[in-house]
Amino acid sequence: MEKVLEEIKSYFKKTDIILWIFTFVAIIYSLLLISDMQRAGTYNYMITQIAAIIAGVAAAWVVSIIDYKFMVKVWWVFALTAIALAGLVFIFGVRVEGTDDTAWIRLPGGITVQPSEFIKVCFIITFTKHLTFLKDIDKIKSLPGVISLLVHVGIPMLIIHMQGDDGTVLIFLFIAVTMSFLAGVPARYYAVLGGLIVVGLPILWSFVLNNEHRNRIMALFDLDGNALTNYGWQQYQGKVSIASGQLYGEGLYNGRRVEYGIVPEQENDFIFTVAGEEFGFIGCLVLMAILVVIIIRVIIDAKNAYDTKGALICYGVFAMICSQTIINIGMVLGVIPVIGITLPFFSSGGTSVMSMMIGIGLVQSVMNNQEKDMDRAKIRLGSQSRSRI
């Protein structure tokens, strides 16, 4: 028993204990919010969420034990996994109620899985391999190297766009831009990319976005009067729910708007409105503070990483969590169009919480294997010193 306790103590000593603590605090808070909104319907979201959390924690623990360098070394396994997951959607993909994309797979028992959530994690590993390879051959600043990175991120973005999940396409873009910039890709390429995007906005508006996308953007400005009738209804009701909580909220299980399910998808993309109504402005601040601490801890772990691979993995997870947080809260508050992005760790949805937990596991893998790398470095330095003597 003592040996087991020592192993557990040693494990948590090597990993980021603060990140673990705040991850579990976020999960507990999320379960409170999901249990609260259960009053609005008959479907039991709690069972699915708890099962996904258990599976996600187990997966995070396993991933944290595996050496991240080994995962990067066998990057092709993750690439093939991502390709297989994407292919399954085209064969067995279904549209889930409350969504406008065919990006889900229905498993036996009625369980639905969104493969793109797991593809994001696979992408972080394969992109880390790509970036470190370019750095090793001194091609990270060259035009051919940058083009190869664009192809790498462009393939999953195109595939997921074809499935209709444009919100996730944006997350891939944020992850790729963050990782490549911090890996050393010169700023001039981002200036060119930004310029091309600006020039291409009319084409994007006319030929890429469909009527629903355009209407969601128009609803932000109420240019066609649909803010209270159609595409702006969800955001309007969400803001009303948040405002109704005032400073301290109605109290857990007391909010009437939550009980009657007035805000569509309040258990998922709009879980922030439940926090606002039940716990008020203070509850919203606490929720955001938890996510900010998680994000900061991931950045600190990236800074403390022993090598470039570890740092890039951490930055990839940071970009995934940070971009989803900003986009989700932004769309709930009506400053960004509704694009179907979940709030990390808080929204109901088994696939979403599992992918986030695996991401935390990747960061913990970087921390867990630091000591091993430092010991190897000391041995190498010692050997070199003896050889010189």
C-alpha cells in the first residue's frame, strides 16, 4: 500500500498538480450546471456526461504516462487515425438534432460521437512532428516549408468543411497559426495570409458561406430584423437569461428560464447562460477565471518544456482551449455569430469533454517526462566531459 501511495505521490509531483486541480474544478462546476438544466427536459445528460468524464480522465491519465516524444515519433499512427475518423463520417455520418452539420456518427445504443473532436488532438501531434522536422532541416522560414504547413492544415479544414462543421474549421486554423508562429514561422507570411483573407472576403461571402451563415452574421447587427424572430433568437434569449441572474443569480435549481428551456441548446453551446442565470455575474466570473487559470497553466508548462516538441504540444492544447473559450463566450454574448463551438470542460457532450481531457493528458505527458529527459541530458554531458578529459 505504501508503495502505491509513493507512486501516486511521485506521479503528481512530476505533473502539473495545479492544472489537474483546476481541470477537476471545471468538471465539478460543469456537472452542477448540467444537473440544473436537467429540469428542462426528460433526456438524462448527466449519465452521458459522467460516463464521458470517467472515460476522459482515464484516457488523460494513460496519455500522461506515455512519453510525448514517442507519440510524436509514431505521428503516422495519429495521422491514420484522423483519416479513418474523417472517412467514417462520410460513410456513417448523421445530423444530430440541434445542429446543422453532418459531422456525427451514431453508435449502437443511440450514442453519438463527433470525430472532429478527436481529430483536433491527432492534428496537434502530427503538426508538432511537421514543425520540428522543418526546424531540424532549417526550412521553417522557407516558402516551400510554409506551403507544406498550409497543405497540412488545409486538408483537415477542407474535410471538416465538407461535413458542414465550419466552427471546428476555425479551431484548426487557430491551432495551426499559434503553433507555427511560436515555432518560428516569420510574421511576413501571416501578413500575406491576412491580406489574402481580406481580399477574399467578398468571394467568401458570396460563394463559400451559405444563407444560414450569412443570416447568423446579419443577426449580430439586426440588419434584416431577424434578431428576435429567427437567427438571432438564441443569442437574444441567452443574453436575457444572463442578465436575469444579475449579480448573484437566482440560485442553483431556481432559475425559471433554465427550467422551461427558453434558451435553445443551453446544455451545450449555451451552457454559459445557465451559469449566468443561476449564479449571476459572480458565477460567470468564476467560470471564466477557472478557464483562464487552466490556459495560463498550459502556457507555463509550455515555457517549462524541455524541448521544442513538448512546448509545441502544450501550445497546441493552449490554442484549442483558448480559441474555443473565446469563440463560445463571444457567440453567447452576441459579439460573434453562432457557429456551434462548445465551451471547454463545461458544455455537455461526451466527445467534447473527452478530447479536452486527452489534451490535458498531453500537457501532463510533457511535464511527466521532463525529469527523465533532464537525467538523460546530464548523462550525455557527463560522458562528453569525461571524453574531453
